[in-house]
Amino acid sequence: MLIQSDNVIKKYKNQLALDYFSVEMREGEVLGLLGPNGAGKSTFIKALVGLLPINEGEIRVFGKIQDGKDPEIKRQIGYVTQEITIYEEMTARENLTFFGSLYGMKNPILKNRVEEVSEIIGLKEKLDKKAGSFSGGMKRRLNIGCSLVHNPRLLIMDEPTVGIDPQSRNYILEFVKKAQSQGMSILYTSHYIEEVEAVASKIVIMDQGHGIAEGTLQELISRIQGDSQILIDVRIAKEEVREALAALPDVKEVALNGNTYHIIVPGGVVVFDKILPILSPLGIVAINSKQPNLEDVFLTLTGKQLRDEVN
């Protein structure tokens, strides 16, 4: 087992950041940690790489207990942080060379590896440009390169696409897919559902420090396959109406996204006679149903719209 976390608890004063959190990851997987800001994703990552002590439980990496003191564990991990951690006054080549040297790499191996990584991240033509002149997306790609240069066994990517343009975001997602196809093991955290759907071979949904569900995309969707998904657009939506709908005995969950009520009911249950009188005064524009996806899984399990949580 590449990663094994067993009933991990992490407290900040009286607040539980991780609450008996357990997860396993095998070699060659892309494990997607999905959850809103504050779910505990980054706290777990920092504990996993040995930067943050835990209060209870155990974390094993490469079969060894992670206590932050084993240099062999550190040498085999590449960590792409949420914050961009490159030196803007240095060129891309100098950044890659510097981070490689931190892991004991020396020329000519280091020099050749810098060239290889620059191609992987699409910055070969920019190697001798100062990082401070790069766009946000290019800085993100260089940040990833600095975590790759020592050829790690495990790559950890913590919200790697935050604040970048769509083109760079797509580049990063394609990189993850290609890296997995070549056997790399990647732990990928995000609050963007479509990213996790696109790249993860296994998904763990986190909320309030808990791991509330895990499995492949299809396994998670199958958990709510029997539920019906109803989308009703209205002219003027109201939160108190959402609460009234959620209080109906045959309704499992209700979320409000703009002027659309997203209603989940058990399969085979007829609720239109109950919900339409409540929604009619708001001016019904459209009624649709749809097949469940990962966003529906998250909504069903947490009662939240993930997009609403991150704004």
C-alpha cells in the first residue's frame, strides 16, 4: 500500500480538522480528494508529507510510519502546494536545478532531467526566462515541474489549478492523465468536481474532516442510482421555499443554485403534487430530470452544493 491513513485525528485548539479520517492508496492510482474549502484536504496533505503532527491515529507512507523525520520518505514525494513556491527572480532553469539539488541530484543527471521536465510542463522554450515574467498558469506549471524534477514515486497536487486560465488548467489535467498512463501515483485534491471526475481513478469525498464516501466514479454514482433528480427553474427563487421543499417527507435533499431548485427524491416516488403548489407562486420556467453525476453524489451525501461552498 502506497498510503495508509488509519483513524487520523488533527485538532486546532477545540476545532477538529480531521475526525477519524482513514484512506488507502495503491501504487499507480490517481486518488482524488474532493471536498469544499475547510473539509480537511490540505490538513491531511500536510500531515501526509510530514509537515504537520497529528493528535491520534497513524499515517503510513511507502509502508513506513510518517513522523516527519524519515528523509527516505521525503525523497520519494513530490509536493505541489496550493501556493506557488518558485523563485521569481530566478529563471525556470535555475528553479528546476535548485529544487533538484535539494534532493541531492547532480550534473549531468540533473541537467538532463531539467531538460526532460521542461518538456513535460511545456516550458522548454522559456527555460532561460525569469519566472517573474511568466503568466499565472506558466508559474503553476513551473511549480509542478519543481516537484517532478527529482522523479518522485508519489506526486501530491494540492488544488493545483486555483486561479489560473482555462488553457493552463486543461494542460495540467492532461498532464495528470498522461502521468497516470505512464504509471505515476498521484494524490490530487480539488473542490472542482469536473476535475476530479476527469482525472481520478479513485475518489474520496471529504466533509468536515470526515471521509464520507470512496470508490470509483461509477461506484459512487451507483450509490444514488435509485434516486430521481428533478431540476426546476423559476423566475424568482427564495431560500425559504427551498427550506419548505426540504421539509416535505418524500424529499431527500434540496439545493438552490441561482434560480434552479435541485430536488432529489427516492426512485419511484411521485412528489409533483406536493412541490408544484409550493413553487408555482415563484413562476415556474422549466422542469427537467437528469442522470446522476458526481455533483449529485456530493449533494446527496452532504446536503450541499459544492460550488456554493467555495464562493
